[in-house]
Amino acid sequence: MRKGNLEVMSTIVNVLIGVLAVGAAIFLNYPAPPQSPIVYQWQSPGKFMQYKENNIFYKDEPGSGTGTVICLHGFPTSSFDWYKLWPALKRKFGRAITLDFLGFGFSDKPRFHKYSIFEQASIVEELLQNLQINRVHILAHDYGDTVAQELIARHLDAAKEKKNYVNIVSLCFLNGGIFPTKHHPRLVQKILVLPLVGTVVSKFINYYVFRKALGEVFGPETWPTTAEFRDFWGIMRHNDGYRVLGSLLSYLEERKTNEERWVGGLQKTLLPVHVIYGPADPVNPPEFIEYYRAIIPKPSMTVLPENIGHYPQLEAPEATVDAYLNFLETISS
């Protein structure tokens, strides 16, 4: 190849590299979508608790009923998942509380942090202690299910050691990986959890990738609206949260490592436990139903219509509230 041709090729390659570099820079620094009025209304009454060196977003609002409920959200979203249930929960309870776990929502999202279910459970404990709550109902979903399982295990440990612990009145799970052997992570989760590869890939997640991945776990007829997808994405983009997704996914391995503690805790606890389950869920498919009924003593479960997927509180809020209130009635009766 002639020298002139080599120089032309070199110029073209340099231009392409420059274009790619500029494109990557624009992509990585593209601003999050503007906050919608409904997200603003959700966030604005919230407060922050300092946990070690990080700030944890939480909501603590009075209701017109009795008792206290704390809602624990799932991956990869935030406490905003509960916004459709929030009015009904405030009518039922005298106090409704929720939080964004470390690395999620409006809480701090430190990079290169070793995220852990154990730490998230400790954050919940400290929040309840700071709010001077010693008696609480737990309503959990997905990632929050696992945090709740650790809280139940700690409840059992405290009883065994005859130590004081928060009085957990009841526990209700929505769809989640309660049993590691029946949980099927999505492809994007398997990629994001890979060392180095996941770190690189997480930097290039955009709204369209996020929308496709999240949409896959909803029922075919109950997808979020475009506005809802943008709200979920905007909250994830807060503090560049999409960049820590791979680190947060360490909980998948934690579930396997601590299966005896967390599943065993559900088998041993004497607390009232209920499951509200959407069967159109590729993450926790219907095989979950029989497995739960087979290994949990006195299993209590509501199976929602077959078109409801992994997010019952968003896909079928009225049916989810009805199922939860019916469960609570069995406790008080």
C-alpha cells in the first residue's frame, strides 16, 4: 500500500476513534430526564438519615389507621414502587414508612462499595430505631424480600439469645427470589454481575436498554406507561445509579450462600407470613407456588390473575391491597 493511502487510512481511523470518543462522552454524560410532578410529590416530603458516611432517603408519614408498616422495595427500582399502594396503606395504618436502600433511588450510591443484604438490613434496623418504632408490619418485594428474610433471621437469633429486638408483627412478600433454586435472573443481570465486564456494560445502559429489561418482568398486558418507565429511569439515573447496578447484584450470590439461614428462617418463624404472587413472572415462574407450599409450614398465599407479573403493586394495585388487607384481617381476628 502506498504511503499516501496509508496516511488516508490513518486519518480515517483517527477520525472514527474521535467520533466514537465524542459519542461515548456524550452518552456517559447525557443528563437524566426531568423529574415528573408525581416523582416530585413522592420525593419532596421525604427525609434523609445518615448511615455511616452515606445518606439514606426515607418517607415516614402519618395515617388514619393503627399500627406501623414499613415497605421494602426491589431491584433495580426504589421506594417509588409503592406509590400506588401508599394512599391505601395510610388509610389502614397509623404510620407508613419506606426507604430507598443504599445504592437505590434517592439514597447515596457510592461506587466501588461492597453492597450487602446484611448492611441493608442494618440500615432498616437503624431507621426503625431512630424513628423509635418497636412494633412493625413488613411489606416487601423482590430485593426487599431478601432483606426481610435477614430481619426474620435476626428476629429468631434475638429470641434464641433472649435479647430485645423490634417486634415484627407480620411479614408479607410480593414476588421475589425467596428461594434461590427457583429464581431465574435475567440475562442482563447475569452480564452485569460479571467482574469487570459488568462494570463496563453498566456504564452504557441507557433508557431503551433499561425499558426492555424491566418490561420483560411485567405481565404482557400490564406494562408500565411510557411516563412510568421514564420515572423509573430518572430515579435510577439520580446520582448515576445505573453505574452501581453490577455491584448491587452481589445479592444473587448472597442468596445462595445464605440459603440455609434465610429459607430456614421462614421455616422456623412463628410470625404470620403471607405471599402475594403474580404468576406471569419469568424471574419467579409458577413453579414457585408448589415449592413454597411444600416446604413452608402452614403456607399462606394469594395468587393473583395469570396476567400479573413480577410487580403486583404496580400491575394490580387494587388486587394487591385487597389481598394484603385480607391477610391482616386474619391476624387481628
